[in-house]
Amino acid sequence: MTVLHVVPPRRWRVGRFGPARAVPMRVHEPLESAVLQDARRLALEHGIRLQIEVIAADDPHTVILGMARRIGAATIVVGASRPEKLVAPLGVCRGVLRRAAVPVVVVPG
């Protein structure tokens, strides 16, 4: 099982004639998040082999879908949190739901 956590970008690439773009990159502190610590603990308790990936990028739904394709995921589970202002309800989830080639389960966070 793979757990993917997409965090805000840490580096940007500035194009000569285009806008600044985030540089997607793997982050090597996979257990700094309490949610990821809980995921690892639960997996160990239930004998599940877990791989945690943390990627810094500005387009989470694209990263999620790309990882799902790369590992051949049969299902995508997305944790949904509500922003304080409902500017973009289900923002990342909506992108994943619209473009996923496999079933998607949305878990409220």
C-alpha cells in the first residue's frame, strides 16, 4: 500500500517568458505529519506493508493521478478537508474524481 501526501511546493522555476512554476520534488521527512504517523502505526498494527511518499508540488490532483498510474493503483482514497471559506469545495478531490481512471473513495478529514 502506498500513502501519498502532497505538500506545498518548496522550489520554483522561473521561465524566461512564462509564469513561475513549482518544481515537483520528493520530500524526505515522511513522518513529520501526525496523519502520516498514524497511518504508519495502523499499518504496522494490522501487518500491512506501507510505503509513504511525500511530494512537494502545486497541483496535488495531477501528482495523485500520476502516482496512481505509475504504481497501477486499483483504487484511490482521497482525504478531504473543508477549507474555512468554501471557496473551492472539494478542490483537490474534484480534480481526482473527474480524471481518475479507477474508483475513488473520498474520506472526510
